[in-house]
Amino acid sequence: MPQPLALVVMGVSGCGKSTVGELLAQELQVDFLDADDLHTPEHKAKMHAGIPLTDADRRPWLATVGAAMKAETDAGRSVVVACSALRRIYRDALREAAAGPVFFVHLHGSRELLESRLGRREGHFMPPTLLDSQLATLEPLEPDEAGVVVDIALSPQAAVDAAVAALPRVR
């Protein structure tokens, strides 16, 4: 039986983390977790007000997300998690908390496409005005990080197919 794997679908707001993450989880027949659901009400209110979270704000949230990943893999289950994971230190924190293999699917695309998607989105706590701060914070995957970059111009299913094709065969 393969070792359980935590897959983190990452990127800035509007890139399709939740959509692609849910489809990827369905494709792999594993559980899906949206890290946005683990933000505190205070942090959601802060973002809704157009105030970016600080590293200090994110630290306990990342620990909670990592603990949820670890609980799944410790139980012998792989999991797909939608989480911005914009900076290397955030991804390192997730890897450390997960205490097992983590593979990142970085959904990446043009600013124009991101703005278009954010302009159509309703009811989300993250306003389009925070896109600039997210793009400024984003650090691409580094060569030593297990993962793949997927273009958000692809259809959601094509993005899932690209992610599945890049997955390591963990044994």
C-alpha cells in the first residue's frame, strides 16, 4: 500500500484552489480540506476589511492546517488541501507539521485572469483588493520542493489531469 500523501493546492486568491482541489480529491478518491475554513473569524474579518494577514497571523493557522493534514495521513489516508501557501516559510511550516510527504500543486496564471475571476466571485471573505498583496507575497516553488506548477488558463479538469500526471509514486 502506498504511503499516504498530503497534496496542497496552492496559489493566490482566485486561482481556483478550491475548485481544482475538490476535483483532484474526487479523482484520487481522498478527502478534501479547504484551509480557508480553518481561519479564525477575526482573520476572516481582517481580510474582508482589506487588511492582509501578517506572518504572525498565519503561523497558528498554518499549524492548524498542518495538524489536519497530519491527522489524515497518520490515519493512513491521503488528503487534498486547498491552501494559499504563498511563501516558502509557510510551505516549510506545513511540511514540518504534516510530518510526512507533501506535494504542492501551484496554480499559476496571469494577473488579468485572476482579476477577472475575482470580479465574478461572490460571498468570499477575501476581497479583490488584496490580490496585489498576495502577488507580492507569492514565492514560487523552489527546485527542492516536491510539486508542479499548473496554468490556471486550463480547464479545471485539465488542471487536475496535469496535477495527477505529476504526482510522485510514493511507496
